[in-house]
Amino acid sequence: MGRQRGAGLPRGEDDLSGVTASPTGSGRQPSPGRSILVTGGAGFFGDLLTRRLLADGHRVVSVDLERDESTHPALTTVRGDITDAGLLHRLAEQHSFDAVMHVAAMLAHDIKDQRLLWRSNVDGTRTVAEVARTHGIGKVVFTSSNCLWGHTFRRPVTEDDVPAPVELYGRSKLAGERILLEEYAGAFDTVVFRCPTIVEAGRLGLLAILFEFIEENRKVWVVGGGRNRYQFIAAPDLADACVLALDHVGSRVFNVGSDDVPTFREAYESVIGETGSTSRVATLPRSLALPAMRLAHALRLSPLGPYQYKMIAEDFVFDTSRIKHELGWKPTLTNAEMLLRAYRYYADHAAEIRARTDGSAHHRAADMGVIRVLKWLS
């Protein structure tokens, strides 16, 4: 879900002045909608969700590790750590939140200190929950992950399937779910969205490696023929789900994801064809590729963690019938359409993207590591 950009600031350095967004010559008054706290609001998805909530007439307070330069008459941005209970309690007192959109998350490949990841993703969630209970905040919306599993089901995964994460990020997300749904059961309504990879224009991270290969007309590699189907979710579609959750009564877990999921080969070939690239899809033998990826991870030479190298040649698709039936939600973009939008952003901003050295994991290109060898062979 992206590096947690609402955690990690040392105690005593909470920037409560933040960037309290005020109108620039607009003279407009804040909207009369709900008051909503967004954790990680300057991150890839958090920023998009914040803009959607503001457009819908809500008042938003965004807490993030990074300074957020966004401005809007109904937006207050605060640079701070979501594990800082004092900070969140003060904000709750000042703004009387109706709901929390807890979308902050730190990725395993974006941080070397595993204790910091657990503190951010798990202790941060517990802090959010305690603040919600103390201040009578009625709704917490939490973005979880498909990293709750590290194996294929060979069928759509339902909300009733028992999670079995294989790496720290997945375990931290499962712990967050249990804090909200079990430890704080009855204190407020919790809506959990289990999300596959979130994609939209501006999404980089590991996708930037794929896009660089396509832009340079190199071979695009898949494992075992690329016949596996792996679901994505469009960021605007996930934002739609979060908005619908505001009116949901009770606590519930929902899967989200795209429909009509193509194979990796089909999705990549579609993007290549639309862009005019002369790249072609090439395959790596599964029997060689998977052990090599495990070794590269163990030697810290690869950006792919245990979840990625276990699932890179497997099917993983969520069953989204529950959210469609109960919330009336439906996705609007296919995997290929999402990838094409993200690729075009990358192509239009390639020079600037290569120069980025800060920001969340999804806002900058991932380090190729040993994958650069494949680039040389392509």
C-alpha cells in the first residue's frame, strides 16, 4: 500500500503548524461535510483519496511524515507521526472527526529496520484505534492488502479465506486488521478493504522497472510463460469504495479489485501495442527464475521480497462479489487500462522521475538491483 508517510518523525518534532491549507485568494469557506482524518495523506493513494474527499465537500486533516504542500480551504496538513498518541489526541480534540481513513503503510522493501515497519504499521494502527475510541469517532476505514497470503488458491479469494502471510508487511497488515476488528470490536465501525496492487498515473515503485524496459524497447520478462492472472485495483476505484464506506453501518471486510483480469502476458502486450514500443514479452523458466529470486533476496540484491517472488508466477484474484452486492461498488478500469495510464505518466515525466531521491516508495522508481542483469540481456 505504500510506505507509511505518517509515521517515523522523532518525538517532539510534530509540526502542528503543518501547512494549514488556506484559500489562495478564493475567499471560500470550509465545506459543511464530514470531518475526516486521513493518515498518510501525502502518499500516493492518500493524496488521491484526500482530493476526492475534498471534492465531495468534506473537511480533511492529513497527517504524514512528509510535508504536504497541498492547499485547499477545507484541508489541514500536519507533518507528524501516527504513533504519537499525543498528536492524534490533540487533532481529534480540535477537529471532532467523524471518521478516520487509515491508509498509511510502510512497505518492507522501502525500509531496512523491520522494527520501524512494525511500529509504524501495527503500533500506529493501535494508536489510531485508541484515539477513535477515546474521542467517539464512529468510523475507521483501513486499507489492508492481498499480501495476507503468499500462495495461490487457483480460484478467486474470498473474505472468509484464512490469511497466511509469508513476510513482515503482510503480517503487519493482518495485525492491523485484528486490532481494529477484534481488540477494538464495538468501539467504532471498522471497514477493511483488502487491496491488490493499487495503480494510477503517477504510480511508480516496481512498476517503473517494467516501464523503463518498455520505453527502451527491451524484452519484458515474465515467468513460466506469463499465463498467470494477477489482479490490480485502480486508485480512483479504491477511493470510490472508501467514500461508500462512510455510510456503511457496522464492521465488515471487503475485497476490492479489477474485473476480467488478463494474464500478465496479455496485459503487457496490450500496453506495448498501445505505446508503439518494439518490446516483446519473453519468458524465464520457472524452475530457474524462482530459486534465483530467492537467492537474490537473501543477498539483498533484489527489490522483490518474499511475497513478490512467491507470487510472480501464480494466480491471485479477489472475489469482489460482497462489495458489489452490499455497497453497490464496481471497478471502472481493467489491468491493461491502469498500466497504460501509469506508463504514459512515466513516459511523460521520465527524466524528472529518474532524478527523484525522496518521497514514498510509490512516488519514485524502485532500485533495479540484480534485475539490471536482465536489462543488459534484453
